[in-house]
Amino acid sequence: MHVDVRFLTCPFLPVVSSVPIGARVLEIGAGHGVFSVLARSRASRVVAVDPDTRKMRRLTGIDSVIGFDDCIRGTFDVIALVDVLYKIPIAEWDGLLARSTERLAPGGVMLIKEHDPSARIKHRWNRFQERLASALRLTLGEAFSYETPDDFVRRLERHGLSATAKRIDRGYPHAHVLYVARRA
């Protein structure tokens, strides 16, 4: 049931539509693998990694790995992080982004879907829902870390990526933002 609710509350399709046809895709923090399952229709290979053994399972056509991003080797055309960073303390973001950028093939794209904390009403709803999910132990991580889109684009640019931010939350209860960051 959680997967169905997740699909209804998160705009996966605009994120997936940014995956180039035939791309090699790595999803970090894949959870139940909703993005990975959708991305396999566009990708030549999908690798999904997540540390939560309760969520990771064998998915047809996807290499599922239980662990953290540092257990994956090789380069990818697309690296996706869908609602991952907010559960990690901001002080640890640059390490993850640096490792991800290193794994990104030249010309590759990093797709990051997070929330916009400056959209006050939607952000309050998101914080309430995430606190409830954490209290019920539905997700790992204790942090609730957010940056405004402008600040996060600057962070991506410091990692040598050209980045854009686009709100993709119309019709959704949360303030979803898609960051598309390209490696030269």
C-alpha cells in the first residue's frame, strides 16, 4: 500500500521523463523502487541502492542493492535522488554530491527531487507527514534538512554541475522541486 500512496503523492513521471532513452541509471536511496521501476522503460540498465532492508526487494529488470551509495562502482548516465537529501544532515550533503558527481559520466545528468521549504503551507504539511512517518519508523534518517531552490542550485554548481530548478508540485500536497544538474 505504501508504494501506491507514494506514487500518488510524488510526481515521479516528470522526473522519469528527464531520463534519456538508453541511459544507465543509478537511483540512490531507492526505497521501494518506484522511480527505478518507472525508469527502466527508458533506461538500458537501472541500479537501485538503499540501506533499508525492509524496503529493498528484487525488482524485475533492476539491480537492487542493499547498502549506501559508496558500495556502487562504475559510472552512470543518470543518477537520481528522489526525496533523499532531506533525511540527511546538510553537513553530509556535499560528500554525497561529490561521490555522485564522480560516478556521473561526462554529459550525464543528476536528477534530484526535493521539497521547497519556502512554500510555507505545503512545507508545513510535508514536515507533519514526515514526522509521522519517522515516528512510525517507516523511513530511515532523523534529519529534516532543506535548502531553498536558489541555495541548492548554487550548491550543485559548486560541484561543477550546471543546474536548474523547476517546481513540479501542481496538484500535489507537497512543494516538489526537480533539480536537473548536468556534468560538462
